[in-house]
Amino acid sequence: MLKNKNINDNYTARQLKLPLVIEKLIDISDPVYTFCDVMDHIDLTPYFVEGKGYKTGRPRCDAEKLLKVILFAFMENGYCSLREIEKLCNNDIRFMYLLDEMKAPTFATFGNFIRNELTLSIEDIFNDINVYIFNQEKVDLNHTYIDGTKIEANANKYTWIWKKSCITNRNKVFDHISVLIEEMNSEVLCTFGVKIEPREEYAIEYLEEILEKYAELTSLDFDSFVYGKGHRKTVYQRQYEKLNDYKERLKTYARHIEVCGNERNSYSKTDHDASFMRIKTDYMGNDQLLPAYNLQAAICDEYIAVIDVKQYASDMECFVPLMEKFNKTYGHYPKYPVADAGYGSYNNYIYCEEHGMEKYMKFTVFKKETTDKKYREDPYRIVNFTRDSEGNLLCPNGRRFIYKYSQHVKKNKYGRTEEIYECEDCTGCPYREKCCKKKEGNRTARLNRELTSMHEEVIENLESVHGALLRMNRSIQSEGTFGIIKWDRSYKRLFRRGLENVNLELTLIACAFNLYKYHNKRNRLKMIA
């Protein structure tokens, strides 16, 4: 039985009473206060120009408030959808606090703002955030931990285009065109006293010229062309259509090869900037060939100092662009760039020497060299051969290895060469089965003394106490950063397409990660204090 009969339909027993000061509803240790402390020390006015000549429509939203809402949503959730941000603005008291009496924007407003305002300015905003945080935390920029990870692109799985396959098929089409031209010469063009000389390769413009000339000589009537069952094509129609089909195929292959460019071997039809890479898809390390981008990050004291996105899978090619971006941002190169075996190469070691960086990147067989005693002391490796009084290399059987020639190493930017040696005579050698893999002839071996000395220097650096600490920190900081982003926050697949948009999205993720890390460190210090 109702105790109070109230005839007013608008009455409800549950009534919310809000304090006049909204901050009283937010906990004192909430991340929003740390976030505001950072953003209030950054001058955002250079990035947003107000008053672009709009005279009609609704009043524009405050760009700085929109940016703060977006960054805080990413800081809290890793990646946050635009519709989710709109919902948070309507329901979450912290986002209302950030809006500061501004009406909650729609998801379309956030989308337009990100696309139109942040695409070009997000990297500068990221750098400004880092400058403040790094000054507060006294971040050491000389010890940099480098790592990369593949992130799946927002593209369909089975939409690959392979450049090598296109080149192979294009060459086959060239051969078919040569055969067809021979037929045209013998069956049709000879009656007109015309002959087309076959070529090894055919330009599209040249084929268009041939088609035009062929149609003119034979007086082709395109309206009389026949198709379908029960119709027989003329020789003129059949040859013309066949050559035109080859021309269209060459156009397709040329377009595919142009999109791939010189540095890539593949791309996706639904995201032309994405390349196909091997991505680990489960805890067992089983991988799949998927369209993806290579995300590179330089970590300093657990913060992302520099982030870069590349279209090729090899980490070796990503090291130099990442370090150049680091230098452009902070005005110097890191003294100790620490990276795993995916970055150690002759090119990168020489680059470190040129720019005053120590060699702390592992090379491919670093683990074998340091942990596998059998491999390291293998007497049949050419680096372990002894030398006679004249400086000639001697195999375990005491036979000389004679210098033959030097050859240039492919894709090397610094003129690296390898010395090729051949044994004077392997006949009757008791160690042949263990030493020489060839069934016949003498053993040949390659040697690069400069690279070998670099490997020895890298081993000495990384095996020292300082090097061991750096290796341990790299596994904690750089791999831990990707662990938080990809596993703790379930960000494993991109939402935007195109290299520029992907860079925008990942830079937003990096901004949010640094803000999130800064808040956690401050809270930890407060608890200790």
C-alpha cells in the first residue's frame, strides 16, 4: 500500500542531488587531474586556428576541449571508438568536467576534428606532451630501447598483390604479344605490305598505336563485332580483341608494380599502403600472412620517445629512419641504442659509428656466439682458422685457403665487400665430411674481417655488466610497452586505412600511453610518500 498518494506524474522517489562543485564527485586520485595538469602546461593555440570564415551554421566547438576529451578517452581505454566517446561525454562526470559546460559533441564532430585538425598536427602535440613529461620525470634520452611489432591493417585477408608475380606474368604477356604479332604479320598485314617487328618488351602506348593502325588498315567496323554462342568472329576481330586484352593486362600489371614501388614486394587491394607480413596470431607463435604495418618505437625510461610506421617487414631497414626522427625531435642521437637481433647489420653499425652511437644491437647469431660453445669454437669455421707465417689461412688439416676475389654485398649502402677464399686441395682430406658441404671440388668460404671485428665489439659491449643491464631493461621496457598496448588494452588491429591515417591513429595511442604511464608513476610515488 502506498504511504503517499501523489497525483503528480513527474514525481519519482529516486532523486539525484548534485553538488554545486562538480570536482567533489571525482576522486582526488583520478587520472583526469593528472591529465589536466599535463595539458594545462601545453600551449595548444598554434595548432588550432579559430575563425576560418564560417558565417552560417552552428557555432564551432572548442578545439582544445575536443582534443582533451579525445586524448583522455584514449588514455583510459587504449583505443576508444568515436561513438563511445560521445556516450562518455553524455554519461561520465569526468568528461563533463573536461567539456566545462560545453554541449556534448556528436561522434561525427569528433571524426571531423580528428580528420581535419589532427592529421598534420598530432606529432607536434605528441612532442609537446613528451617535453613536459620528460622534464618532470628527468627522462634519460641517451639510453634508448628499440623494438618493433607488426599490427594488422584494416584490410581484407586475401587481397594480396605480389610484385614478383606481376613481373613474371607481364613477361609472359610480352611473349604472347610477340607470337600474336607474328600471326598478324603472316595472316593479315602481309596483304597490305606492312610488317610489325616483334620486341622483347612492349609499351602500352606502342600497343595502342598498333591497334589504331590495325583498325585503320583493315577498316574494322566495331558495330559489326559479334559475341556469344552461334557466332563466328572474323580474323580481324579476333586478333584485334586479343591484342587489346593483352594491352589491358599490361596496364593492370603496370599499376600494381607502381603501387608496390621499389621498396615493397606486395600490397593489399583494400589498403594500398599495407604490405603482407608474417604476424604471430597465438601464444604458440603460429603466424599468418596478413596485411599489416611495422610499428617502430624508441622507449626511454618506459615512455615512448619516438614512434614510426613503416610498410616493410624487416626491422633492419627501420633503424635508420627511427634514429633520424629521434634526432629531428630531440636534437641529438641516443648514446646507447639497444635493440634485438633484428636490427644488427653492417649498415646499422656503420651508421652508429658515423653519428657517435655505441653498438648495442644484437646480430643474427648473437645467441649462438655467446651461449653455444660448440658453435663458437667450431674449428671448421673460417673465422677460427689459424694463419701461417705468410698470413695465409690454414684449415684444420693444415691446407692453405687461397684468396680468389672480392664481391659486393647486395643492398649494402657503405660498399661492403666479402673476400672469397678457396682451399688449395681438399682431395683425401680426413675432415672433408665435417668441413666441406660440397660433394665434389674444393671448399670455398666467405670472410669479412671488418664485420667480424664489429661482431666482437658488440659481444664485448653486451656481455659487460652495463650491457647486461641494458639488455634486461630492453626486454622489460620496449617489449613491455607493446605488451600493454596489444594485450592489456587489446589493440591488435588498426581501424584506419592509409599510411597517413595509420600514423595519426598510432600517435594518438602513443600520446595516451605516455599520459597513462605518467599518471601511474605519480600515483606510485604518492603511495610511497
